[in-house]
Amino acid sequence: MKTLNKLLTSLALCSFVFSVTAQEANNLDELLKQLEQGQIAQTQQNKDREAEFNAKQSEQGRLLNQAIQSREQAVAKSAQLEQSYQVNEVEIANKTDALNKRMGELKELFGVLQQVAGDTRSKFQTSTISAQIPGRGQFLDEFAQSMGSSSKLASIEEIERLWFELQREMTQSGKVHKFSAQVVAANGEKVQSEVIRVGGFNLISNGKYLEYIDETGSIAELIRQPSSRYLDSAAQLTTAGNDVIPFALDPTGGSILGLLVQAPDTQERIEQGGPVGNVIIALGVIGLLIALERFISLFIIGNKVNRQLKTAVASDDNPLGRVMLVKDNNVDADTETLELKLSERILKEVPVLTSRLTLIKIVSVVAPLIGLLGTVTGMINTFQAITLFGTGDPKLMAGGISQALVTTVLGLVVAIPMVFISTILNTRSRGIINVLQQQSAGIIAERAEASEKGA
């Protein structure tokens, strides 16, 4: 099939050439001459190509010989280099062994120096002294890298410089020093201010705590500051002269301070309670307002009752006076009738004295229950998060549980004072009611005694 395709293609090409040639020739004789001339020209071209190839054959032989010689020279040079490499390997091994024997204990010394340089570099990264004395880490980095190379040993000057840096760190860690530096404020603005360095522990400026960032070599103000008692001591140290000022040190170089500023304050704790916490706080405020109103009312009523006890003239501006008016308004009533009327009057006074005390008691009972509801809801959300993300991150669990327990804390904070307030108010109202009952019993006894004498 392929042969047939090639034959058809050749025939088509020949017919195309023939048609083109036939178009240029006027007759068959001219066509024959054209074909003959073309064959002759093609034959001459082939001869020229063959002659040119034969002429270059000697040149090709020369190039081949030249390539063979180059390869032989490269092979010989490779063998020579390989032999030199083996000799050098043996010589290097011998010299290395001799160097190790001559170094002896110095090799261990240089290893210790390298370790000390690395540890000191890590210490300088978090040391506040680097904020006042920059550039110490660069020397230690170069020293540790040079000690890591077996081709270079530490010089006496480098060892003394390492010793000097260690001694300077120890000396400066026991001093309180003031220096001027650029401080990045909490709003991102750079301000030139006076910085106080307390040993190698803390940096303060204008009564606020600072941090040293080794990566950028800058001093930045903490976005969140610790509680007021720490800021007060920092402010005293800023304005103090040579006086002794109590100051809280951070021996970890900023780790404890970072934990302190990360801890949520009271407002943030309350916000963690969410809607349930807001409901508990609202109940607490309502209960507190009711309790305040009851305290004022009972205090005023109690003073009026005490004043009424000191006089025999009844007044209708207090419960005891209104009870005494019942006796004055029923002079002719018998003892039993008077007793009933006095009991009726006292029963009318009791709701006024115990008004809204039940609401306070309800708040004291409901608040912890709502807090427990918020805790259960928060724990459900925490366990759902654990189901989705697993227990690989303890902070996720601790944070969720902490937020869930906030509502319980809020409920107890509201309930415990409400219990005490409810008890105090009940005691005070019961005291006034007892006074009314005692005076009522005295009035009845006085009327009964008068009736017996009249009989």
C-alpha cells in the first residue's frame, strides 16, 4: 500500500513537471531539447559535488587524527590528575591527623567556645541590654561561624572579646540606666524619648513598659499594658531620683510580662459571657436597684416607727401610727372587735413592708441557673470545636472552657450579694412587723384590762 502511494505521488510529480515544461515548450522537439539539457546540467552538478567531496576527504582524515590526539592527551591528563588527587587525599589525612594531635585539649576548648558563643547570642536576642548596646550579636554570629569551620581557629583577641561581652552583660544586668532612643509608640509613630533600662529585665518610658525587638533592633511600646499597680511603680521609677522604688522585675526577659498583658481584664471577661452574661448582669442591676429602693424605704419607715414609739400621739405617716389610730377610732369597741380591727390594719401594712422582696429572692435563685445554662451552652460549643479540629491545640480547649465558665461566675457574683441583701431586707421588714404586732398586743391588753376594771 505504501509502495503504491509513493508510485502515485511520483507520477503526479512527473506529470506536474511535464505539464509545466509543456506549457513553456512550443512543440515536442523543444521539449526533448529541454529535457536533454536538463539531464546534462544535472550530470555536471553531480560530478562537481563528487569532486568536491574527494577534495575534502584528506581534510576529514586530518581532522579525525587531530581529534584522536586530543582525546589521548585528555585521557593522559585525567590519569595524571587522578593520581595527584589520591596523593593529596593521603597528604590531607596525614596533616589532619597531625593537626588533631597537636591541638590536643585545645580542640575541646574551641568546641566549648563555639557553644558559649551560640548560647550567648541567644541570650542577647532577648536581653534588654541590647537595646542600649546594639551590634553585639553580629560579632557573636561571626565568631560562631568561624569556629564552626575547621580551617580557622579562634584568636586570642576573639576569645578576649567573648569574655568581655559576657562580663559586660553581667555588669550591666545589675544597673538601672537611662538613655535616649527612638521608641515606636502604640499608634506606630516613632518618638525620641528617654528610656529606663532596669538591669536586663525591663524597659520603661513615660511610665509605660517597652519591649526590645531583636529582628529589627527597635524598641516598641507594648500595645497592652499590665495592670495599674505595675504602671504605678513604672511611673514612680520614671520620676524618681536616687530614692528606692519598689518595682516588679520580669526575670524571664519579657515572657511573664507578655503573659500578663495577654490575660483578659475584667471588662473582657464580662464580654466573654456573651448574651447570657448580659442577661445575668441586667438581672443583677435590676435586683440592685430594687434592693436600694427597699433599703431607703425601710430605713425611712423604721425611723418613723422609732419616733412613733416615743410619743403617744398617733400619726398616720407611719405603720405604727396607723395601727394606734385604730384604737383611737374605736374607743367603744369591745376587746375582740378591737383585736380584729388591729389585725386587719397590720395585715394591710405587711404587703407595704415586704413589697418587692420576693423579686430580690427570685434574682438570687435565677442568676446562677442562667449562669449554668450559659456554661452548658459554652461547653457544647467547645466540644463541637474539638470534634471538628481535634485535641491537638490545648489552647482551643482551655479558651472555650474558660469562656463557658464566665457565665457561671457572673451568676454567682450576682446571686451571692442578692442572698445577703434579701436576708437583710427581710430581717428589717420583719423587725418592723414585730413592732406592730407587739404594740397591737399591748393595745389589746390595755383595753382588756380597762374592761375588767369597769366591770
